[in-house]
Amino acid sequence: LRFLTAGETHGPQLTTIIEGLPSNLELDFEALNFQLHRRQKGYGRGRRMQIEKDTAQILGGVRHGYTTGAPIALVVQNNDWKHWQNIMNVEPIEGNDEAKRRVHRPRPGHADLNGGLKYNLKDLRNVLERSSARETTVRVAVGAIARQFLAQFGVKVAGQVIRIGEIEAPAHNLPIDELIERTEASSVRVVDEETEKKMEAYIDEIKKEGDSIGGVVECIIEGLPVGLGSHVQYDRKLDGRIAQGVMSINAFKGVEVGIGFEAGELRGSQVHDEIMYSEERGYYRATNRLGGFEGGMTNGMPIVIRGVMKPIPTLYKPLQSVDIDTKEAFTAQVERSDACAVPAASVVMEHVVTWEVAKAFLEKFGGDSMEEIHANYQNYLKQL
Ligand code: EPS
């Protein structure tokens, strides 16, 4: 199972091809678009999200509502492109730097300068157009299909915001369905209304100061069997693969599994989850501090992953940088951006983690059709 994406933030569309999905998976297009819609929401988003109304268009690999086993071609159009048609034209255009909206002043914290030097590009727009977090739209689309695949096996995925800057959401122990419902109703994807209000006010304050703010998000996946991923080889450890996926999301600077970095402060007896057994549950753990993983494999407990997003580096409060033409110092110009995209990042991380899990699921129960995978899965459950 694999996918690639292509497309620029102000180009005509984002494109992806997904290969390796089985045949006979029923797709719910409304549910797919609902996930895209979730990513667009969240308190602190900028004006661009008022322009876009992300909708997946499937152009191959699906017929009469079911996958055929052929690669899936999927695109999401950029409404904003109509304002950029000339600037983003694939054909050469006449005009000066201004007409081309050439970027020669790299923004600190973005890919601009490194990408320009690496690819020998004198127009840093060629870097920023692709490095934009707009690309996460199709990563959510891909993950939304993976989510529908896993749902066929009773797997549920939830996400929540744990922190925005100084404001931390209080811990809770809600069942996953309630967590999904409550976070969906929240502008900042938390379960607690008081925290929501505090976070909104905090984002307003940050915005007023011309600044931006990051945060911590969490993804929980329930209903997975023991044994996805493997201890036998470094690149088959599923927690490692998830970590790579999370770190590849724009602006993410860290990832934790279960209690994560807190494990460095505690004793072994305070960290490890004791093994229990009951007739109806089989083996289970008394606690879930290790976030559903031991030995790079799922242990049957819910997967719990956290990721940290840095504040978005496009600031209304300019930072110091250097012009690549003149090598003179300047303070970056003001650009349209989001003051806080942490709630959206929570939706993105859900889908990135779901994709990695679906991939490991297919590796374990591999088959070319849903029927074959169901049979393999049932057989494994019997073995367990
Ligand atoms: C982004 C900059 C902004 C965001 C964008 C990510 O876009 P623009 O440059 O058009 O104002 O709105 O996010 C999205 C478009 C999106 O769909 O999430 C960036 O530089 O990463």
C-alpha cells in the first residue's frame, strides 16, 4: 500500500495516486468529504479556508461505489487558483518579478531558504508552493479511505487537542465514541467547554499581537488486534513508522507513544503495563502507559500517539532574515496565514497515523479483495 502526492498550494489542484488497496471496499464519498471538511475547521484559521471548500474527486480505481483493486486517482481542486492562474502558469509568462510574484526574501522557519539553495531556485515561490501545509488536504483524503477500510474490521479513530500554547486540556477518560462526538462539537477539538473558551481567548490574544501559536495533539485508535508491526526488523516496527509519518506533517517537531517522554522520569514499575487475562477479553494490560505498543507491535490496547506542532512561522510580527538577491538584512513582509492551525493538525495527524496502521494491517492480513482479507483476519482471531 503506497501513495504519492503532487500539486502546489496555489496551483489548480492537489493530486494523489493510491496503490495497493484491495477490491470490493465500499466507499462512502460523503464520509470522505466530511473528513476533508473537518480539516478545514478550527479556531485560529486564516482567510484561505473561507475560499476553499475541499471536495475529493475520484478519477480512477472506483466503480459503482466499490474499489476495483486498481490504483485510485484522487484530486482536490484549489478554488484559490483562479486568483493565481498567471502566477502559477506552467507555460512561460511575460512580466517582471512582481507579475510573477517572485519570492526572494526567505521566511524564517519555512522551507524557503534551504529549498532554494538545494534546488538552485532563484524564485523561492517554487519552494513555498510545495512546502505549504495545503498538501495535508490529500493526505487526509488518503487517510480517510484507510479509515473506511479499517472501520470494516471494527477499528475506531479519534483525535483531540491536548495543548495550545500555555493552555492545557485537563485529562479525562471518556469512551472513544463520546470523545469523537465532543471534540467534533468543539472549535478547538477539546472535550471541555471551559478549556475551549480559554483556548479561543488565548488564540485571539496571540493574533492581536501579530504572533502565532502551536500545540500538542493526540490520536487514539481502538479495536486493533495484537501483532500489527513486528519486532524482527527495524523498519517493520509500527511505532517507528508512525513516528516517521507524524514527523512528516508540516510544522511537527516531536512525537510520543503513550506516556512518551515522561517515561524518562519514572521507574520501571511505574511505566510498564501489567499483563492480565480474562475469559471474555483474553490477554489485556491493566494500564496503557505504553500507548498500545511493545516490541514495535500492537498489543491489543488502544494506540495513543501525541505530536507537537510548532507555531506557524508566517508572522504578522516580522522576524529578521536576509534577501537572497542583495544579502541585505530585512524584516519579513506580512503575509496571509493562520494564527493557529493546531485543531486542523489534529485531524491531519489522525489520518497520517490511520494510514500507517492500515498499511500494517494489510501487510498482516494481505489479500487482493476485502473477502480474502476478512477470511485471513478471522483465521488469525481463531489462532489467537
Ligand atoms: C500555508 C499558508 C496558508 C494556509 C495554508 C498553509 O495558505 P495561503 O498561503 O494560501 O494563505 O491557508 O493552508 C491551507 C491552504 C490548507 O488547506 O490548510 C502554508 O504556508 O503552509
